[in-house]
Amino acid sequence: MSQKNSFVREVADKKYEYGFSTEVETEIIEKGLSEEVIRLISHKKGEPEWLLDFRLEAYRYWLTMEEPSWGHLKMPKIDYQNISYYADPTRTKTEKGKGEIDPELMKTFDKLGIPLEERLALSGTAVDAVMDSVSVKTTFREKLQEKGIIFCSISEAVREYPELVKEYLGSVVPYRDNFFAALNSAVFSDGSFAYIPKGVRCPMELSTYFRINARGTGQFERTLLVCDDDAYVSYLEGCTAPMRDENQLHAAIVEIVVKENAEVKYSTVQNWYPGDSEGKGGVLNLVTKRGHLRGANSKLSWTQVETGSAITWKYPSCILSGDGSQAEFYSVAVTNHYQQADTGTKMIHIGKNTKSTIISKGISAGKSQNSYRGLVKVAHTADGARNYSSCDSLLLGSACGAHTFPYMDIHNESAVVEHEATTSKISEDQLFYCNQRGIPTEDAIGLIVNGYAKDVLNKLPMEFAVEAQKLLGVSLEGTIG
Amino acid sequence: MNAEKQYIDLFAECRTMIDGHSVLALNARRDEAFHAFQEIGFPSKKVERYKYTDVSALFLPDYGLNINRLDIPVNPYDAFRCDVPNLSTSLYFVVNDRFYDKVLPKVSLPQGVVVTSFQKAAEVYPHLLEKYYGQLADAKTDAINALNTMLAQDGLFIYVPKGVVVERPLQIVNILRADVDLMVNRRVLIVLEESAQMKCLFCDHSIDDVNFMATQVCEVFVGENAHLELYELEETHVKTHRVANMYVRQSAYSTTTMDSITLHNGYTRNQTDVMLDGEGCETNMYGCVIADKQQHVENNTLIDHRVSHCISNECYKYVLDGSSIGAFAGRVLVREGAQKTVSQETNANLCATRSARMYTQPMLEIYADDVKCSHGSTVGQINDAALFYMRQRGIPEEEARLLLKFAFVSDVIASIPMDALRDRLHYLVEKRFRGELSKCEGCKLCK
């Protein structure tokens, strides 16, 4: 018993690895949200008129909306006037340092293991690093440019490729979509933009690293990914935040357009600060992610490993309008302590012979609540649509909850839709078997959980898979009692 | 005009009349229900539990109500024969929302067993009625319960005392009979005391070609170690709307088996909430829906595991033809501390035409860790390979399709332990698939 306690204490001390904050000169605008603030953000970013109009329209619509409450979540009341909507850590006081990255910032990203210096980037991944509201640096831009691939921050894209941005921004997630989408459309700061032209196979993984640093701010990034005919791209996303005892809001939008025969792989390892073991603080992760498979035989695959955030409320979705398009969703969601997750996916079949697969693994421990919520909709036009969903939940501890809310709306007689779900705890037999062979219980749990999540982890790109595996271990340590 | 207004007005106007033709136990709860109904109104489709059925639209038309309790001029024993005739049952009728007690079957029930109307029960067993009536169906949170509690004037009361085994199944035939569009508010109260056993079959029929709106609230108490089998068979017509709420509370070591079979209907919403209140309970719920034309059938279930060591099984099958709409929402809730729960939920659906629609939502909500819960749900169509195999062997396509559909639902029917009922249902389902109307076979009323 005492041994167990000492282990728990050890882990409690270990806590969140990325919880440091960076002392960097950051320009933060006044707290509060109004048309003036939106104009100010737009002005600071030097945006064209049409984008300001887009923001204002979204803001006015947002004002008419009510905050949703249907999630299986206990949400703290968010005071939207008590958040600063723009924080820029790259702005140094003197004009002298302009254009160069603050060495403190460099150190931060080094510490997080994100190589911003290209000579260090042996991993061969192009990175767009976003801290608070601003993209700090995008690597490998020139090399990608040679192939015609555009990879830059969305602010730059607005300036340099306004036509492309104008065409696709809001075309997958319109600002009227939901409350947080409207908010994001009004105040979005930075994010990544990628355009893969026809027939190009992106030679390296594109990746965005999001970091919230400043206190009292929210992050509202916007990612737009367009994959033209016959192109391919694999995109990674990672996130961390410092430990703060307040809740920080993260309301992002990710839009993906996939055209004929194109393929996009989108992987997320979400490790926002989950709050402390008492449930204090942590990031509220309220994100709208959606891909539109417009072309025939296009393919989109979402893979997510969710270990962080006090509250995760997101449904990376796919609209399968191209005939023969395929979508996949692989998810591992881990919740511990007082974390809450209500996550899953939506697969909307519109085109003929479309196919989707959903594999979701939930792991709940401590006093956390973990829900899978998913919709499979087959429109009457979607002849021969096929879906397979499987959601498993693993319970570690008697005070946590695991829930499954699958929705299936079938409007076509030729569709085949299957769903199955199981909920159980770690089998005593498996544990006993491991113990018997000299594997201590803690390690055995790790082993079993990793085996359980393997289906999803296998879908992640190599370097992410290693990180995710480690994260799973850290998130769950000390949960057995 | 919103749908609630006419009922609020009606209640305010006719309150004395409603009370006058009813009994104290029912009258005592009307005020509370009325206030709740005024406050909550009919649920919109935005309410999660009602998202598949637009209830307020159902209640919008102007239906007549028999508040004065005028007599029904027929003797159902002479005029009507139910579809399940070969079964040796104790047969009772509920005509519209009134228990028919002018003529009663010549069967002797075991000592102490009561099958009667609320009117009678209020005279003879007022303490029982008061103790159990309205205990499970919460009028404050559910508009259907509130409306029913407001307007119900009579009901069916079944009571089985401690240790009594009712060998012969009870058969309750609900007949809807009217010359004008009619709304009925049925109320059922079933109480099984400790170690009692009973089998009960409810058959729903509507025999006049007018619009019917039937609400039904059924409260069932299953005592410790008691055993209840409850079957519901709906064979009404397209002009019948049925909104039924059933609440079951099971005490320790009790077993219930519930079957809900919808063969013919118009618009049906069955909501069944089972509360497992004592350790070692077992609940089996089966459902079978065969729908075509514009029919709409929703089964909405909740199994609430409140304590440890309980078992629940659920299996619902739908076969949808024409432009019918099927919906299934099954929620299994395992509360904190309900360890060693075993729960299984299956929903399989066959969509036979393009315009048929199926919504399914099997939910698990689990707050205990030592449990084994699973659910599975499928929507698909007849297997081409199987069809080909049969045709290859000389079975005509139509016949082959029929056989496959029949096989699809047969496991629900096979789960019925009563042989005679099972055989009869096999026959009825087959007939249903062949498109033959069976309801007129033995009935003199609608000829």
C-alpha cells in the first residue's frame, strides 16, 4: 500500500512536462470583444477589406447565437469579455530586432523539441510554429515552393495568395456552422495554410505546432488545407500550453478540401495543459475540424491522440461528396483526473460508393468523463455507402465514466452501416498473466493500454507514434489503485 | 395555434367534469401535472429524447375526448376477436380508455389477484392505488406523462399479491372505437408483490376508420424475486397515433421480459424506462417492428442500472418498407457503484426501399469500472449472396426475400417463452410480410 502511495506521489510531482512558460515580450491587446477589437486585429495583421467584412459578419452572427450546452460536459462559464483575443510574442519593443526571432522564443521551441533551424531539422518535417496569435516561423518554405507547394501561415497566405484563401476560407466550415466556429471566424489569428497543386506528392510531412504562452489569452487559430487533384499530403499537428490555474480557451477551425484522387492524412497529438490533479485550470479545447472530399476517389484520414485539455469537445468530420471517396477516423482519447472529453466524428455520405471507417478508443481514469459521440449519415443519394464503426472504452478506476453516443441516420436502402461498442476494465486475466511473468502491475497496465490503442497508434507517422506512446504512459501513470 | 393551448383550455374549462367522472387518487395529482404541462409544454425535436418524433404535431389536430364517460354501445366479447385466439388466456378488454367490466371472462384468478378498473380499485383497494399511482411516471419532467395525468379518468389496475403465481396469461385487448376523431388517455398500473409471477399480453387494435390519438402511461412495480413477462402487440391502422410511456421498477432478484411488436400502425412512439433498483435483477427487452407506407415507429428505451450485479439484454429489429421511418434510441445507464453489471444491446435494421429511413442511437453511459457492456447496431439490406443461393435452388425471388426478412426478425420472436404466442406471432409476421391484413379475420365490427 505504501509503495503504491509513493508511486502516486512521484507521478503527481512529475505532472505536465510542457507546463513551463516563456518570459518573452508579448504584445497583448486589451481584454474584451467588440467590433473595434476585430478591426484592431485585422489592422494589426494588415488584412484586406474583404477579410475584415468576413470577420465582422461572423461576429454579428455570433452575437445572435447561444452557447451550446448539449455536450456531456460540465463547462465552466466562459466570460468572452475577459479574454484577450490577440497576443503577439514576436513584436519586440525596439525596431532594431524586427524580423528576427527572439532567442527566448527559439529556446522555447527547442525545449519543446520543435526544430526551427533548418540545419537541425533532420527529421525532414516542415514546421509552422504558432505561438499565441502569431506564426513564429515556417521552415522549408522555399524547398516546398520548388514543387509548387504553398506552406505558410494563414496571415501570409492572405497577403500573398488572396485568391486561393478567398475561394476556400469558410467553404467547409461556414461561420454559421456553430457558436465556436462563428467566434473563431470573427477573431481568428494565425494558423497554417497549405496548398498542394495538382499531381504533386508532398515530399515531406507538413506540421504545425501550436503553443499558448501568454496569460489571459485564448488561441483562435485557423488552418486551411487544400489538396488539388491527384495530390498527396500528410499533415501533423501538435499542441502544448503552460500550466496556468485559469482556463484558457482554444477555439480553432481546421478546414480541409480534398479534390479528385487526392489524399490527405491529418494527424493530431493534442497535449494541451489538462489542468492539475484537482481539476483546476487547463485548456478548453473547442475545435471545429472538417474535411470535404469533393473529388471522386479522394481520401481523407483523421488520426488523433487526445491526452491533454481540461475539456475536449470536437468532432473531426468528413463530408464524402465525391463518388468513391473514402474517409477514416482513428482516435485515442485519454482522460485522467478531472478531464472531460466529448469527442468523435461525423461521416456524412453523399456520393455514391463512399466508404468510411471509425475506430475510436477511449481510456478514462481518475475522476474523468470520456464520451464518444459520432454521427454516420447516409443521404438518399449515397448508393452503396459503407460504414464500419467500432468504439471501445476502457475504464481504469471506479470514479470515472465512459460513454458512447453513436447516431446513425440512414436514408438509403443500399447502405451498409455497422456499429459496435464495448466497455470494460482491464482484464484481470491479462494482468495476472503479466504479473506471473514478473512484469509489475504498473508496467503491465502500460503494456495492455498500449496494445489496446495500437490500432490507432499504428496509423500515426513514425515520430508522432513514438511521442503518442510516451504520452499515453505519462497520462495514465498512477491511475491504478 | 400551438398544440398545448387546446389542452390547457380544455382542462381549465372541464376540470369539474373530469374530476366528477374519476377517482380521488387520480384527481389528487392533476393540479401538479397541469402546472408542469403549462410550464414545459410538448417537447420539440431539439429535446434529445424526442428528436425522432415531432410530438407537438401529433397533438395539434382537434380530437374529441370522452370526458363525460359515455357508454360504449358494444360488447367486445361478442364482437371482437383478437389475433391471438388460440392462446388460453384470461381475456379482458379496454375499450378506448375504459376497462370493460360489464361482462367479465368466466375464469377464476388465483386468490387475491386483482384485474379491475381504477374506479373499482378506488372503492375496494384505495390504499394500493394511492401507494403506487403516479410514483414512477414523473409528470414534472415529461409532457406526455403530464398530459396523461391531467386527463386520464380511469385505468387498468393489475395486482398480484405476495407469492402468487398466475399460471394462465392475462390478455388485455385495447380497442379503439369511435365515430369521430378521438383522443384517449390510457393508464395502466401493474403491481407484482414479492415472489409473484405473471404473464401478460397487451394487444392494440383500432377498429374504426377515424383518427385516433392514444396516450398511454404504464407503471409497473416488480417486487423482490418476482417474475413478469409483458408482451405488447400493436396492430392498429395508419390513422392511429400512439404515444406510450412505460416505467418499470424492479426490486432485487426480479426478472422481467418485455416484448414490443409493432405490425400495423400509423405513428408510434414507445418509451420504456426500466429502473433496476435491487441487486441481481435481470431485464430482457425485445422488439420487432415491421413497417411500410408512411408508418413511423420509434422505440426509446432506458435501462438504469442503479445497483450492482444486474443483467440487461436488449434486442430490437426493424424491417422498413415503403416510406416508413424507424427510430431506435436505447440508452443504458450504469450508475456509480453498479459494479458487475452485464449489459448487451443490439439493434439490427433492414431497409428494403430507398425511401425508408432509419435512425438509430444505441447509447452507453457508464460510471462504474467493473462492468461488461456492449452494444452493436447495423443497418443494411437483404444479402445478395443469400438471395442468389435461394433462387439458384428454385425459390422465386419474392418468396426468397420474404424468407430472408422473416429469418431476420425470427430471433426476436423466438425469444418469446410462451409457445402458443410464439407460433401465432410467427404466423402473423409471415402474413404481414405477405401484405395480407389479418386483423379482420375474426372481427365483426369493421365488416
